[in-house]
Amino acid sequence: MTDIRFADVSEWQGNVDAPSYIGGGYKVIICRTHSGYKPDGCMPGRRDYFRGQPFTALGWYQYLAKDRDAATQANEFIKTIGTLKPNEFPILDVEEGSGSQTSRANAWFKVVDAWAGFQSTLYASMYFFRDQLGGVGSWGSRPLWMAAYSSNEPSDKHTFWQFTDAYPFPGIGKCDGNLYHGDAQAFLKAVRGSGYAPAPDPTPKPTTDPQSMVQLVGSDGRQLILIEKSNGSVWFRDQGKENAGTWQAWKSLGTPGGK
């Protein structure tokens, strides 16, 4: 079985070189979106930057603050993300609070699941799941992301595992490392469930017509490809924000001289 490893990052990872990370074979990444009090310090710039990269799966998470209403935090999280894209999924990070945190987590899920159209992922440590979230068995088919820094993977039910806080990723450096048993597309299906659709191919399709090509990258990470064909016409492909990195249809810019 194929295993994949991938990073989760926040404002504490100030510089993320996504092309180097992806070029190293890492097609999945998770990013903190909201601290429970305010958007992550790298938002919204990192959100737009990551959306301009060819990730197979892109996760957004909110740390649930113990002293604020969970539904209020959920709505702030949604506002920070905007429209959820086909290769994206939301995550609730529950790490603090005394006593059972199940009702607060469910209050968050009631808001976010309805917005996403599928079950969001729940993150907690192995012991927090056992002691304050009713045990993993109480969460049914919801995707579970379990933290346990150990050389041995937990035997408790989980979808994927955060096994270290110091995995050396290209383009990032040492940060949280995670493991999933399967490939990136299988991972996307596991975390989106009924909301799954294959991630779009972000690579422009080649043509047989002789051509010269120029590829540009904007400040927000989106790509623009200009192609001059053998007949002198100029064509382009643009990674529009609204399509979350999917390639728009080819459109003609006309021939030189505006004809």
C-alpha cells in the first residue's frame, strides 16, 4: 500500500515555498486558517497562494478557542476561507477546555458541515479523543486526524496520523508531519466523503501545432501561459481564482496587430 506524508503549517512557518514542496513529491498540505480569535497571521495571502498551486488536497483548519462560542468561531472560519474548492476540506482542531468537549465540537460541525456539504475532519491528540471527546468510536464515519508523537502508529481508529512536529519538508523545513495509508487522491476521497470529486489536472494539455510558450506566475501564485502558434495567433491559459487552480478553456487573444 502506498503511504503519503504531508505537512500542516501555520503562521509559525513564515516562509513556505510551495513549488519546492510539491516538486519534492508532496501533493497534500494542511494550513491553519483561524486561531479561534482571529484569522491566522498568514491569511488571506497564504490561502490565495496555496490555491494557485497544483495540490491534490488542501486542508483548512481552525483551532477551537475554549472561551468563545463554537458556532461564532465556525462562522468566522467560513468567512476566512470563502468558497470551499473541490480539492479542499475543513478541519476542527480541539486541544483545550475542561471536561467533555463533544457538545462544543458538534456545535462547530453543525455550522461547518452544512456549509461544506460533507463531514468535516476532527483533529485531537490520542488522549484528548479518549478523555474529552467521548472516544473515537463516538464519531461514526467522520474523518479523524489523530496526533501521537511516537514511532508506533496508534491502534485507535483514525483516518490519518500526525506523528511528529519536526519532519524535514522541502520548501518548508522542519514542521508537523502526517501520514496517510494511500495516495493523494484516496486521501482526498477519505476526507471529503460524499463531497468527493477527483482533483482537477492543473497541467495544460499539449498541442501538436508548433508553438513558442511563455509561462508567467503572478504575485498571488496564479499561472498564466501565453502561446504563439505557427499561424501567428496568440493563445492563453489562466489559473483563475474562481476555479481554485483548475485550468480555464483556451481562449484566443487574436493575431498580432489585433486582427
